[in-house]
Amino acid sequence: MVLVTGEILGVLAPRERGMIFAHSPMTFSVAGAEFNAAVALARLGERVGFTGLVGSNAVGRVARQILRQEGVDTHWLASTDDHPSGLYFKEFYGLGDEPRVYYHRRASAATYWIPPALDQVTQVGWVHTTGITAMLDEGLRGRLVSWLRDLSPSTTVSLDINYRPKLGSPTAWQQALRMMIPVCRVIFGSPAEWEALTGTRNPKALLADGIISPEQILVLKDGHEARVVEAGEPVAMQPALRVPSVVDVVGAGDGLAAGVIAGYRQTGDWATALAWGHVVGAYAVRHPGDWEGYPTRDEVLGVLG
């Protein structure tokens, strides 16, 4: 089983492109980097659970409903009356491909999450989270790192950096990653993220500087290709799939990470895993919404032949 942990947020998105005004029609859903990954993993045939804390409001209720509908085990997802879930708005306005995003997540329910007891996760073989969760709150980060460190040595831990400057300065991110990286086996990140946070995008330099260890695996992803690097050396590479047009890029990176995890767990081959990740990411950018466009396992296999 894969256990995913992180923050679940409510999402308000306009039905049409353009600046949001007072009477702009909106749609409501839920998302979050880890929520997105959990849905993608379930669609790819993995047994998936989600652990976190949500408010006892519409966000928490809808999140639990969607996860269950997608086949994600919500046994570890707790609710609280004391703190609300976070919320963010999308605005498809401007010259860039990515929407403008406005977050309201300070002191959200997720920051008060208490990890499940170790004897409750003995069936878990893989745990996935992101740097976003580590940056939400210092106390949360400490609890998360301690819990990940104490997991069984047979449990693989993966981290998707997911660098978001709005969550903190580069220095704050560097401090968080110094705590998180040592307890992770597989680390997803773009070359640009590594350079912004460490000053280099060279895996050998990351190794020489002691930022990563030889046992750790890097999945380097950008818009053109993805590579797997172990002990500073590339072990697999796959070019990205070409898509006719991009509708919404939010959630594509989360889907790629989920595709790589599921692909590797089911085939044991990193090149195949990267191919799975690219298919999931390509589906994601062709569909509005953060997670709604993720493909099923059969659809991925159909694309790859």
C-alpha cells in the first residue's frame, strides 16, 4: 500500500477564462498536491491511503467523499471542529500558461495533523509527501520528519519538492529540505527547483556537497524530459509526450510523480516508470481541474502500447 500525507484544500475556479469579477460563475472542488497524487495512484491500480487532518466543513466532507469514490482508504484521515481546511482560488488571466493562484491556508487544519501510530501503518510499503506540507508549519514539519524517520526500514519514502515561493523564502525552504531530504529515499524535483534551493542542478554536485546521499534516487522532471539519477549517475531517461494544447497545468507534476511511483512499483523498471509518469502528466494538462483528468491504468497502458 502507498500512504500519502499532506494538506487538502478547497478550490474555487472560474468556469471561464478571464479576470474574476463579483458575479463570475465558479466551481467548487478539493485538491492539494498530495490529494492529487493519491487520486492518480488509485486510478493507476495502487492500493492507496491518505493521512491528514481536515476541517469538519464542506472541504473536509467533499474531500472524504471524493477519496472514497476514487478508491482511496480514508481510515487515517481525521477531522476537526477547531480549525478550517485551507482554500485557494484560481484565476485564468494573463499571458502565462499557468493560472494565478491565491491561497488562504494559514493555521489550517492540516498544520495540526498528528501522524498515525507506527503499529497502524505496518501494511504500508511506500509513503509519499511534498515539500509543501513541510513548509506549512514548523511544528508540523518536526512531527512529520520524526514519523518518517521512525517508519520501518522496508518502507520507501518519497518527497516531491514542489517549490512554492509563496510559502516561504529560499532560506526557509532550504532549512525545511535539510530536515526532509535525509529521511527520504526517492526525491522528485525539477532542475530549476534544485538550482533555486541549492545553487546547482548537477546531481554529482548535490552528492559532493552532501545534500543527497549515494543511496538516494532523484527523479528530475521538467517540461521536456524526466530522468532518474542514482549515486549521481543517470539510470533512465524518457522524453515528455507531446500534447496538442495545454488546458490547465495545475496537478501535472503531482500526476507525474504518482505515475512514476505506480509504474516503478508495478514493473520495477525506472524507464517504464518515467513513461507512466509522462502519460499521467499529459492527461492532466489536457483537462481542466487539478486531478480530474488523470488516466486509469488501462488508459496509460493503451497509450504506451
